[in-house]
Amino acid sequence: QWMMTSCLTGVPFCYLILRCIRNTAWCSRYLNEQRKIIFSGSRVVYRIIWLCSLIGIMYCLLSTKHTFLLFTGYGLLLLLPIMVWGSVTIGHSFIVPIWSAILILLGFHSDGYIQYNYAISELEILEPLATASATILVVSFSLVLSGVLVSSNRSYIKKITRLMLTEYYTGLPNVYALKKSLVEYPGAGLALIHCPELWSLTQTHGLSIRFMFVKSLTAYLLPHLQDNEDIYYQPGYGLYIRLGTPDKEHIHNIYSLVKAYRFSYGKNTFGINSGLTYMLSLPEKYNLLMIVGKLSAVAADSINSEVPVMVTWDDNECLT
């Protein structure tokens, strides 16, 4: 049982130590990842309770008082829910080194939870040893199993989240991603590139030309945007741009690039008439659907005048 426990926990722990010694760059990345795990996830109060519970049980197991049930091998059973909870909520990669250190302490201080002094025969010593090693093996196996399940679930959730935040046919971030990014960049502006001629081209050449044009225009504009700006897919016929610092000259440069852009489809080259409407800075409280609707409503003015049109209104007009 101890050999199986060593294979489950000791071998990976030794491999981790050797890899950190051999590859310092990987060790630095590993430590940064553990730092992110520590400061993310469950609430701080729950982690403090978990840490206090773990320290309390380890104190009982390592103590030689034997005055209470927790000071015996029964305390090993309580390690199972505590360590599994830590593996699920905090992270398997963070819990495994802690569990390996706990096993080292339990191995050197087995007299804390096994009463050797009261044993009369060798059998009375082997029975609690077998029970303790079996309990530790179950806990180790549960940690490995929970780590595998949690890792697969997290990767699946990340994949689903990535699909939810992107448009399927173009791979561009969608309106949900735009809404999330506006929360991360408070005070950012928003622009809409509206291309109504895409509708007639879609009727003539099929829906694929719409997605190809949007992807091509995005690749054309991205190098000219600032570092804190990004492009998002519009369900209609155009693109959204999350603006960084308020700069009208920068917006006029973007519109000049859009007007100068030519799209090649087969043997044909199209210069699609487009309009650009924008808000330099979003208010603190807003309704994204109202803002998008307002930008779309005045897009025709930009197409007719061939200049970007700025949308302004008071905060009460776009409250959530």
C-alpha cells in the first residue's frame, strides 16, 4: 500500500523537484501559475477555513497525546474531504506538493496517530499500520482521480467559453465578448463599421462572401489599431471596434483605411461603400443594446456624408 502511494504521489513529486532544478524557466512559469491559482478561485474565507482545518488535523495527527479520537488514526479519514475539496476548488497542481509534504510528516511521525506504547503483540502494531496506509492510499487515489476529472472539466469549460465568445464561421469575437471586454476596459469607446452593400452581395454570391469580407477587413485593420483596441463581429453587415484613447484623428484614419480597402473575390474586386459611427467614451452605466442601436441608426448619415459620425447623449438615455 505504501508502494502504491509512493507511485501515486511520491514519483510525481520527485519529478517536479528534478524538473524545477533542471529547467529554471519552467520552474518560474510553474510558480507564476501557482500564484495565479492562489489568488483566484473560491472565496478567501473558504480558503482560510480550509487551511485552518488542515493545520488543526495535522496537529492532532502529529501530537503524541492520544487523549481524543482525532489524535488517533481516525483523523486520517478527515483528510479525505479536506484534500479533495482543495484539489477541486484550489487546484490539483497546488495540492499535490502539499499532500506529498504531509505524507513525509506522517511517515516520520507515525507514533502520533498509532499507539505503539499500548501494543502488546506485533499484530496489534500491524493492524493500525495497515489501516493507516490503506486510508492514505485511498486519499492519494482520490486526489489523483479528482485532479483528472477537474482538469478535464476545466478544459471543457474553457473550450465552451471560447466557442460562446466567438462567431463560428469567422472566428472573430462576438457581441458577448464585446460586452465582457467593455467591463475590463472602463471608459473605452465604441465604433461601428456598417457595410449595407454586403446584403446585395450576399444575395448574389451567397453567404460565404459576407464572412470572407469580414475576416479580410479585420485582418486589414488590426495592424493599424492601438494595443488596447480590438475588432468584434457584428451580427448584421459590419464590425464593431472597441476604441482605446479618445482620438478623433485616429478614428478618421480608420475610416480612411476602410474606404480605401478593396476586397477580392474570385476574379472580382469590390470597393464596398461603408459608414462609421462612434462614441469616444461610454458612460459609467449604459445599456449596450441601446448604444449599438443608436450607432446603427445613424450609420446612414456617415455613408451619405462620407465622414465618421460621432454619437453623443446623456447618461440617462442609456441607463441599464
